[in-house]
Amino acid sequence: MITRDEYGIPTVVAETEQRAWFELGWAAAEDRLWQLEYDRRRARGRWAEVVGAAGLPADRLARRLRLADAAAVDVAAMDPQTLGTFEQYAAGINAYVAERGTPVEYDRGGIGWEAWTPRDSVLAFKIRHVLMGTWQYKIARAVLRARAGAEVAEKLNPRPLPGMRVTVPPLDRIPDRDPRAELLEQARADVEAAAEHLGFLAESEGGSNAWVLGPSRTKTGKPLLANDSHRALDAPNTYWQAHLSCPEFSASGATFPGIPGFPHFGHNGRVGWAITNAAGDAQDLFVEQFRDGQVRTADGWEVAEVRDERIAVRDGEDHIERCWLTPNGPVVHGDPASGAAVSLRWTATDGACEQFGVLRRMLLAGDVHTLLDAQDGWVDPLNNLVAADVDGHIGYLLRGQLPARESLAAAQVPVPGWKREHHWRGRVAFDEMPRTEDPPDDIIVTANNTVTADERPFVSHALNDCYRVERIHELAAASGPATAADMRAWQGDTRSVAARRWSELLAARGPFTGDAEHARALLASGEGDLGPGKTVGLVHACFRREVARRVLDREIGAETRAWLMECGLPGMPVVLRRWFAHLTWPRDGVLPAQELDDELLADALAAAWRQANRSGLRPWGEVHRTAARHPLHPVVGDEFDPPRVGLGGDNETIQNGAYGWEPGAAFDITNLSVYRQVLDLAELDSSGWVIPGGASGQPGTAHYADQLSSWQRHELVPMHPEVTRAGE
């Protein structure tokens, strides 16, 4: 039986587990059938059949990635119970279509229905994570090195610095002498040796927060768990809320349409969980050499596997994509016929992923320890998983599999594929992954920050976010015994530690004159609060861009700086953001920004003031707005696009909303919270959740965007409203 609450969120109550999965599939089809179609088509490389030539570049990459092959391998490796779950879910989707038909998007997209299969569910999961790894950062760094040289690349290659917080153990920081430094120095030497092979190289922001407070820090004496997952805003939203109940388990949470389980967020009545992206390095890029259909390996030249795939293009001619496979993985960039190309090795496609049995084990776990143990076998994505249970326990695990590497060169940029020292040595063992349970300080916080300062396992070269985790710890330290209402308030916090440091720095400078003084005075008095109703956020955003432009012009030259800010590489905004964050991180008690001279600051402030006034000097929430587009936008224009709303904050506030770096560009939000949740383990029925949209993916329906206004106000809707409580 499927019932729905006032927001259209489904509750499935079934007499058997098999029936529960069938009806969850039915409900997913009823709400998100077109989203299911979109995910599997872009994973299979068939989106150009719908939108024409605009979809061809993505289809070509999808075919090269061979995601469909990998998904088939995963399904073949499923144990009978897991396969049965996926089959029942698929049967529910297909039964819905057989009875109710397809939504209007199918007519507008010019396609018909093809039966859903378990492989499509795996594909839908993989396509949402392949571009969330470190792949794009490595390409950005490699192109930067190839274009601007090693010296410039090193200046824009900030590493986690002494004093920055780590997640494991809680409350710890990177020591003055980072124990990983020697490894990184060796990696740099390896990269220098590989640099000659990089010359032809002429979905990435973080933002998620998850934290858990143990019994000693809460008013009820039971844990509180809060999270807000950040991604680019899809239409409909990435996550879909649902309840599922059968004799074996009951669960509530957010899942991806197409997946029979709750891999990222939810609770089962006994234990709750949430994740953030760990940016764990499970994707290596290899520069490959080719000749006459052969690829160079450590043991000589081998014949490379190659096949041609036909891509249909709506209102256009078919395209033939030649797809190559090397011993390191599929070629993703470049043309082997030219003699060189780049291949990708990714844990999620490098053999069978037998991870989907984890989904059911999570629903059966009765406590934190069992839940964390249940993750053994999970491969990708690499997540920071936090958990809490009704008995008062809390815990953390870096979930997923990391490659065991001898050299860390590949943690930064593509490396020669024929060099044996860059090959993987297997996977890091489950019991070696960072983990903690019931830490003495009774708090665990993860906000895309560095996981651990330990030398091994080496998690990532890319992790460097530091200000959101600082702010969460500030709020926790200032709070008395916390409540669920406090958690909701923290999720909406728009005070930036970095902006506050700029405020303090500017308060100690000047006074300047004219426009520069107007901007300085406003930012100095703003105390880093980037709320949507104030102009401080707009002026601060303009100032960030202008001061970054001037500092980079001095450091690397105006031409290279302009290319960095305008090149369009997905990983480059992250490189710039993490570099800029270091200007306000103390080194030996001094902020690097304090060394900037008054002339540069005054010039940047004046330019920022003029830029903000060209925008009307409006409140930040009026110019810092969502800009989601429906996948069919290339075909139907804005007809199906959801409403736009404004927000406060930026990429360094808990209420996160990233934007681009190009001076003068709009402040459309590129990354934001796509699911918020607060679980009160003292009374799970009082927990709340919200998404920036609605349960339904059908434009124009009552539940297409009915949670958006609550989300904008940082309110949660009831996770367990009385009208849909199972069993009543």
C-alpha cells in the first residue's frame, strides 16, 4: 500500500519485503519516471536522441567510460537476495508504466518507454558519482601545469595546512609538521618526472556538512544528527524522500530514484546515518602512448581493445564513437590515433562492485557499531559516514575503497600509464579505513575537510575545505545542551569565518577614501554575516573576486589569471577557491592577507563597490539565486524549469551556496543543499527533512516545488507526520 502526506512524500507499507521493493519502484516511477529516463540515457550515452547535438559531447564521454559494461558486471556479481531486490524494484517501475503510461516529457522528448532493468538502476547510481571524484581536479591541475608551468601550478596548489581540523580523531588538527608532507614531496618529484608527458593537456564543488552530537552535548541525553548534502541543483532534485515498511524493517530517508535502498541518509528506527563527500581519491588518470593499435605497458606493447559505437542524434546524423580500452582502463580524453590519450582507472568500474548488498544490511542494523561494520564491501563513492543510535552511541567511518598506491604522483595529475610504480597494489583493507566510535569529546563533524593527518591511508590530495568545519565547531562550543531546533538553526547559519577574518583585517586598515572607504566600512562592520537580507554578502562577493584578481595578477600574470577564471574547466573554480581560502588561514599566527598592501586593498575595495552598485547594491538574496534547469531545457526552453529563489551565504558558510569567480559575472548559485535532515534519536518521530523542490518530478503538479519555500527559509517539513504513520 502506498499513501502520501501533504507534501506528496510516499509511505510504502507491505506484507512482504519483496512487495515493499516492488511498491517503492512503483512510487519512484509515479514521482520521477522522467528523471529515471534521464539518468539511464546519459549513463548509456543516449541523451542526444532526446536533445540533439547539444547532448553529443556527454554521450561520447559516457560511451568511452563504458558505464553500461561496468553496470552489467555489477549485476552479474549480485547475490541472489540483492538481485531479487533490484528485480522487484524494476518490476514496480515497469508495472506503473504499463498501467499509467508515461508523462508529458516523453512526448516532448520524442521517445518511447523501454523496460527498466536492474542494470539501469546501477547505471543511474554510477552516473551520479563518476564526476564527483578527483578526476576533474587532476585534469585542472594538469592543464594548469601544461599551460602555465610548474611554478604557477605550485602556487595554486594549496595543501591542508597546520592547524586545520581533521575528522578522525574528533577535535584534532593537522600538526605543525604534517606527517604526510614527505609523501607529498615524493609525489611532487614523481610529478616532475612525469611532466614531459603532460604537455598535450593544454558535478566538483564541495559544500556538504554532517555532524553528530553525543548524549553529553544534548538536552535530551540522546544523540542529535544533522546533515545537508550539497550538489548542483537538478530539476527535479537529486534526492527523493520516502518511507518503507515491511516485516523485516522500517526505514525513512532520502534516496536516488532508481535505487532500492537508502545509501546516504535516513534511519531505521534504531540507528540514523548521513554522509558527506570525502573526495577520496579512487580515480587515477594515465597518459597512454599508442602506435598502430597498440598501447605501451610496463611489459612492452600490447594490442588495445577497441570498438565503434553508434550514437543517434535527434534531427542530426548518427555519430560513430571509437572507444578504446587499455590495461589501465578506458580512454576518456584524447585520440589514440594521434599517439597519446588519457585513460581512467576508477574503483567503481575496475572490476565488479559487490557493494549493493550493503543497502539491505544498513536497514537491518540495530546500532552504530553494526551499521559501520555493514559497510564492508562498499566501493564507491567514498563517503564520510556519520551515525547515531537510540542507545546513545555515535560513530564515523570513511566508507568505500581506496586504491593502495606505491607512488602518490597520480594523486595530483595524470601519470605515465606504462610506469609500473604508478600501478595500483590492490585496495586498502576495510579495517584500515579511518573510523571512530563514541569519541571522548562526544562530537563528530565532517564538512569536506581533511579526514585524517595520518600518513596512511592517503585519502586525497584535493581535500582542503576548512571554514565550514570551523564554524560548526564554534557553534557547538558556544552552545549549551543542544536541541533539534539548534541543529536546524545551524544549518541556516550564514556567518563565514573567512569573511569575518577579512572584516577584522579591514577594520584595522584605512580609512580609505571614496568608493574604497564605502566598501571597507561596510565589510568591517559586517562581521562576516552573509545573510540574504543584507548588502554585505554582495559587496563581500565582489571584493573576493576583485582581490583574487589583483593578487593573482601579481603572482602569475594577468593573462594566466584571466584564463584561470574563464577557462570553464569544472575543477578550476575549486582550485581557485581553495587557493583563496589560504589567504585568511593563519600561518605562524599571521594571515597571509595581512601582508597585502593598502594600495591593492583599496583598489580592490573600490572596484568591488562599483561592481556591487552596478547590481543595484541589493540585498544578497536578491542576486545570489538558484538557477536550476530541467533536462529538457534545450528542447522546451524554460517551460519546465522550477522557480528561482535567493539565498545568503557562500561556499565557506554552513548554509552553502557557491558561485563562479569571473569578475562581473552573475552570482547564480552553482552548488547548494539538495537535502537537509535533522534526526533526534530521543524521538525519531519528531525528525525533519526538506529538499529544494518537491517529491514529484512532473512540472506544474502540486508537489513539483512545494518544499522550496520551506527550504529557502531553512525550515524542515515533518519526516513523520501523523497522517502517514505506518500501521495507523
